[in-house]
Amino acid sequence: MIKYQLALILGFLFFNAFAQDLNYTLSDDSLVNHYASIKRIYYATRTDIAPKIDGRLDDECWKTVGTWDGDFVQQQPHQAKPPSQETEIKILYDDKYLYFAVIAHDKEPEKMSPILGPRDDAYSGDIAGVALDTYNDKQTAFEFNLTSAGQKVDLMHLGEYGWDFNWNAVWDGKTSIGDSAWYAEMRIPFTQIRFANKEEHVWGMHIWRYIYRLSEESQWKLIPIDAPAMVYIFGELRGIEDIPYKRNFEIMPYGKAKYIPDSYDKSNFGFGVDGKIGVSSNFTLDYTFNPDFGQVEADPSELNLTSYEVFYDEKRPFFLEGKSILEYNSGSDMLYYSRRIGHAPSYVPWVDEEAGEELSVPDNTSIINALKLTGKNKNGLSVGVVNSVTAAEEAIIKSGNSEEKIAAEPFTNYSIGRIKQDFNEGSTTIGGIFTSTIRNIKDDNLNFLADNSLVGGLDVEHNWLNRKYYIAGKSFFSQVNGNEEAISALQRNSRHYYQREDADHLEYDPELTTLGGWGGDFSGGKRSGKFRIEGELEWRSPGVELNDVGYLRQADYIDQDLDIEYRVNKPKGILLSYSFDLRQRHHWSYGGENLGDDLRGHMRLKFSNYWTFDMVLNHAFNVVDTRKLRGGPSLRIDNETGHRYMLQTNSSKDLFFAFGADYERLSDKLTKNDEYVFQAYWRVSNRFLLSSQSVYTISKDNNQYLKSTIVNDKRNYLVGLLDRQTFYTTLRAEFFITPELSLQYYGSPYVSTGKYLDYRRVDNSKAGNPDERFEVLNKTTDGLLVDGSGNVFHDFSSYDFDFNFQEFRSNFVARWEYKTGSTVYFVWTHNRTGYAEVYEPSLFDSIKGISKLSAQNAFMIKLSYWFSL
């Protein structure tokens, strides 16, 4: 008996030693550390009886095959505590599919939230799902979720709390509502997930459930809310064996018809093919021929008065698929910015509208084809390759019965390659990237474009002590080649400004035919626990250039950044969680010019009633702006102090709001910016949602650039005191008939009106005293802008600087996924835009005036059909 008892004890100790990884000690709560250290394992069971995917779980296999598991642990709001409701899961498989079943018990079934929302809206009502680290690389995972109303949510995990919601797989899932639970049933084809081809599989696995009315998340294997990453703490899925490898071939042909009443070419029809080829079980080739890359939702309106390019997110499905493998970002810059492919034509000719000339230019460059290979092998090597060819485009000038065609964009080839190798179970990664753009320029009017460009980069990251600490580094170079006209234009553009007269480290050379440079960043710190600290050093040499197929906001700088945070996720009193963050930044030019300092403090409080409150205080000083005068000398900007507040009510209610205010003041006592934000979300029913976000801004800018002009053989730079008001709102109405059939409306009016209160010439651009920095100019009764000596700097009869900008963008989309992976769209877009050199003091009148602008309407219907071989 003693031997038997001893054997049981030794067996118990051996099992715990095998089943636990006792390294997680990042939390100050011992119970959190305990649950995070437990290594949970689930063994999937092979079934010969395939369930019918209807969400009812009454199939024989769910009753007799495999085992149900549960024992979930609450992650929030009360971490490591038992959940308020129990959850059970079961996993089966056969040669083609993984099957997941979830029973989400609820003691208050009348309070369950079966809310229909858009696909990939992760918090529309109650939800449950599973994430699979099929590479077992401790970094990436495929996640599949179902809301209690039956809507699909799929995404990819990208490491340290990065998610790609744009990844959409082709899979089946249904739910049903019972008397004391709701039920979820999923069927996931093995062809939709990538994994190494071997006899027995061990995958990381995470299963979770969210109860909407309680803002409660519970998990099969606890991932602490303050962990530095997620996937490396997953539990394990085992038992999947002998899956026969099948090469995946997916084909999705489409046809579309588009009608634009007021355009030169009123109607057009198109056909194309998208598809996938499973090169192996873990590598996929995406292809497209004559693709439709039209966006369903328009980009937001913005009147940009800065020298920086406005950044817009990618929304086209082909480029969103697998983009995580191809990403290489440094700060706000990207070596691969897919919106460069198929961009609007670079050259837009001038036309004489008064003479009756009309201009027709394509909205986007036509993409002839694109290929993309992405995947990751069993040894942790990630590979991503994209090649795309875009057509030459022409602008058409029509005058009477005659037409003139002018080249607007050359035939172009884009190539991107990305590799990344994991070591030490994903704790260390080393990677590289290259991009290439080659243009076939045959027309003299396109000589301002570079012939070709090449960009390459290397990156490395190392984590240790359960990813508590990390160091990371990136470095990249660029080389752009072209004729003298193209490289001269590149030197003078807003990213480079080589012509700056007060920058000793810059030299503009109009005879250059090559421009090169490099950049990078180095960062590290502690990113878990209550106390966190991270630092970064980032740099760009003057000649670095990424914008042929990347995004570069600005070259010629060195930035140092230090971020210190204190975060508590444990409820205390009326607070569920709170955090305090202090950030310090210092800026130089690449030549060592001191460009300024920033200090920012941020406090966030989350209350027990699920309201949140944010307060931000910031101060900028010693600021010198090298871009303000558009290639002129650096301009001193007075010290700035700001404070921002945001309050949001409980987002789990059917009606909730958010209110915000942002106040900024400069020490010149003239420049200020007041911004007010109001957001409202009203869930009228479980199928109908109304939402809006409105922003109203009142600003005065004492340094707004106007123009440069040559007077008495000297270049002068003019600025003004701009008094500006801006209002825009985004309205959305979404009605979901079923998870597969929805109607959505998006409308966004935008108005911005501005008046210049005075005009000044920049005298001593770096002087601390504004009176020494500027010379005030006078506007005469006959419309001239002159100084005290009568020198003329501007004639207002040519144009006025005051403005009234009005725009309305909207669309209506009917979407029906009539078969898994196959969709039909009907889209109506309606746009109005107007710009006048006149100040409109009433924003209300400016908004009303939108209705008087000419409208551009477009109607499109698109049908796609997905099938696999």
C-alpha cells in the first residue's frame, strides 16, 4: 500500500512537472502566475461521422466521440477568478476538416446578446472562438470566432498584440440559442490554415469567450492581461495525426458592371480571376488577373495644409491577404506600402476650362496582374514575395469633336521580397526585405519620374525572460536612379528639401542622376508588469527615399524617445484598472540641428461601471520646423502647451457615447487649436446599428505658410495668421438581415473655412521674439500686399488665400455571401466637392452649401464565385 501511495505521489509530481511551465512570474498576483504557468493540453479526436454545421450540436459525433473540456478562467475584469458562466468545448477532425463545438452556458439566458454586426467585429455581442498556432512558432496564429448571432470573425495574430483582421478564410460556422446556453459549431478546412506536413501535429491553442453585457472574458488557458505577448502562452492542441496532404487550388472568377452617369466613359464591364494555389501545406501562391481593386468605402476627407503626404489605409483584399509576413515598418514609415501599386496617375495635364476643354483621367492605374507567395516552413522561416505589373495610362483632353491623348503614367513593375527566420521558439527573429520599382518611361512629360529604385533592409529582435525584456533593431538603405530632372525634383520635394539655405549638411545638386540614403531604428526595454520602460533611437539620412513602393513621411532627422508607464489591471475601489504614462522625445536633423523637445503625460482610468476617462498633458519647446517654409529656412515655433480629455460611457450598453476635448496653446498668445469630439453608438436592435463621430475644430495658426516670392532679387517667404474652422462627421447605418446578408450606409460631410487675419514676411526665421521673426505686411485698397517700402509681395486679384472647402462622400453597399466564399455586391457612391477662394464665417451655411455642388454618382454590381479543386 505504501509503495502504491508513493507511486501515486511520484506520478502526480511527474505529471505536474510535465504539464507545467513554471517560468511565468511577470505578475505580482501569485494566482495569475499559477494559471499562466499551467500547460493545458487538449487531445483532438478523429471522427468518421461528419457533423452537419447548423449550430445545434445534436449530431451523433458530438454525443459519442471525443471529450468535452472546460474549466475556463476569467481574464477580465477579475483576472484569475472563476468565470460567471461555464463554457465547454470539444474538438474533432477528419481528413479534410477541423470541427469545433462550444457550449456557452448562461444562467440568465434572457440577457444573452445575439447581436449581428459586420464580419470581423470582435465585440458585437457574445462571442467565442479558437486561435491556432499551427506553426508552433510562439508568435503567429490563425483565429476563428463566432458571435452568438452567427457572425464570423477571423484574424491572424502577429506577435506582441498585433492582429490582422483583414485576413479572411473560407470556412463554415453556425450558432443557435437554447434555454440556458448558446451553441457554436465550426468547420475549418485544413486548406485554410498553414502547417508543416508531418505525421503528428502539436499546435498552440487559445480558446476564449466574451460575455458582452458583463464585459467579461474567460479563457481555457489564462493569458494574463499584462503579458508582453499572447501566443507564447497558448495551451496545446494534440492528437491530430496522419492528415493526408492535398494541394489547395482556389479559384474565384468575378464579373462587374459599373455605370457613372456624368463621366466621359459612362459604363464599363469587367471580368477577372483571383485565386490561390497551395504550393505546399505551409506556402500559398495568391494570383490575380485583371483584378478589380475598387474600394467599397471612400477615404476620409481632409484639406491638407501641411507639407506632409496624407496616409490612407489599405482596403483592397488582395493586398490585405498575408500582409503580416510582408510588413517592414519603422516608426511611421513603411518599406512596403501597397497603395503605391495601382495609385492615381502621376501626371495630370492642365486644361483651359474657359475654352471648353474637358479632361478625363483614370482614378487609378490599371493593375494587369499580381502574384504573391507567402508562408512559413516548419523551421520557422517566413517568406513573402509580391510582383505586380501596372499598365501605362493616358489622360484625354477633349475639345469639341477633337481629342488629345497624353501619357499620364508609364508601364511599371513592382517587386517586394521579405524573409524572416525564428530562433529559440520565436524569442529571436532575424529578417530582411528588398523592394524594386522599374518604370518604362517613353514620354518626355513623364521625365519627372525616376526610372527605377531599390530598397533593402535588415531587422533583428531578441526577447528574454518570458518576453519581459527585448531589444530590436532595423536598418535600411535606398537608391533611386533617373535623369537629372527626376532626381532634381526628388531633392526638392517635401520629404527632402535639399535646397534649404540654412542647412550646412545639405547640398542641392541639379546634375545628380542617383539619390541614396539610409535609415533605421534601435529600441528596447521592459514591456510587461506594473512598471514598464521602453526607449528608441530612430534616424533617416537626407537622401533616403522609400515612396516608389513604400511610405516615407520625412527624411533628414534623428529622434530619441523614452516611454515610462505604470499600469495596474487589478480592480481597486471604484476602478477596474488604471495607468500612468510619461513620454519624452528629442529631435535633431541629420546634420545635428536641435529641432525640439516634447514631454507628454497620459492617465487612463477604467471604472467599475465600465466608463473610461483619459487625460493627456503635453508640452513642446525649443521647436524648429524644417518643413514649414516648404524648402526655405528653418522656422522657430513658439513653445506649445496642450491638454486633452476623453470620457466614454459603458460600451456594452445599447446606447453609449464618448466626449472629448483637446486644447493647445502657443506662447505667442496667438496660435491655438481647440478640438471637440463627439461619438454616439445606438444599437436600435440586434440587427440595426446607428453610429456617428463628429469633430469640430477652431484654430488660429500664426505660422501658416502661404507662398514664396522673389522681390529685389531675393526670395522671401510669406506666412499668415490663419483663423480656421473645420467640421466633419461620419455617419453609419448598418442593417443585418442575416450574418451573410447586410445593408450598410456611410456618409461623411466635411467643411473647412479659413480667413487670414494678417500677412507677414519671414525676416529672421529662428529669432525667439516673434516681432523679430516676422515683418508685418499691409494689404492696400487696390488688393496688393506690400511692405513699408512699397515692395509688392502678392496681388490678390490673381488669387485670394481665404478659402471655403466643402466635400461630401457617401456610399451604400448591399452585400450577400450567397455561398461560402462567394459574394455579390451592389454599391452606390455619391460624392460632391467644392473649393472657393472666399471665407464663409458660418459653418452651418457651408454645410448647407454642399447640396448646391454638382454630384458625381457611380453604381456598381459585382458577382464573385469561389470554388476549390
